[in-house]
Amino acid sequence: MSDSSKRSTVYFETEIHQALRLKAAFTHRSVSDLVNEAVRRALQEDQEDLEAFDNRISEPTITYEELLNDLKAHGKI
């Protein structure tokens, strides 16, 4: 653990904790390593989503009702 690491208590569901411990043993990594990687990936996905929203901000929007009407008009539903 590096000097820049922080300690935290996380409560996992029993089955999730068991799976996490088994994966850690199987991959020869620590549970902390696996959790840090998973959180990092989730945050990266959030960042990518925000960038996609920014890139599409100028696109026109339609209501759900308009979408359904359009699908119906084109024989999709």
C-alpha cells in the first residue's frame, strides 16, 4: 500500500465478498487492487458518458410521446 492510499471500510454482500476473495486468490491480486480497478473503471465510464452528452448537446430532442408516434408512423410498433 502506498503513502497516497487511504483506508476505508466497505461492506459487501456475503456472496459478492466470497467471489471477490476467490478472484483475488485466483489472479494473485489483492482485494483492494480489484476494488480500486473496478471503481476506476466505473469512474472512467462516467467520464466517457459525460463527454458523449457534451458532444451531443446540440442534437434536437423529442419527447417520449413524439418518439412513440414516430415509431408508429413508420410501422415499427
